[in-house]
Amino acid sequence: MKTIRTVVHDRRIEIPAPDDLADGTEVVIELTPASENIGLNADIKEDWDDSPEGIERWIEAVRGLKPLIFTEQELATLEAEKSVRRQWESDHFFENGDKLAKLWE
């Protein structure tokens, strides 16, 4: 199941159909305000165990995660992308600041 996000405009909801849905395909749209479902799915919340034992199982599961290990080439690629992103942010700093300032006018 896919999640499609959109925004209400003029009291209307327009959703682009995924390419894999043919015309005439029946779909169900469940309206859930984004703020109600941040971070965890509703199904997970029901199964969430806040008991000391449940928390201990969670801690053990996290401890069992293996660290990310990057090759030298992957690290170099990440650093290059970070450098490009920093330069873009520097070049557009005032432009973005002006956009933000207009939001509070």
C-alpha cells in the first residue's frame, strides 16, 4: 500500500494517480490529518509495549543493530555531496531568508 500526500486547496483534494493504477481502478481514501500519525503507524501503537520488559526488549534490539560501515569511495561521495549542498545553501542563504521573512509579514 502506498501513501500519497497532498494538500487541500480551495476545499478540494487533488491526488495524482500512481502510474500502476489503470483508469477505473477503485481506491479507498482514508482521511487522517498528518499530525495524528507522525512517527508511528497506528498498528504499531496498539502493539507497543511500555512495560519495563517491553522497554528492555527494545533496548536489546537497538543494541543488536550493526553500525553503518562505509567504504572509502562511499565516504568520499558523501563528503562531495555534503560540500555541494553546503555551497548551494551558502549561495542561496539570503534568498531563503527573504522567503522566510515574508512568511511573518
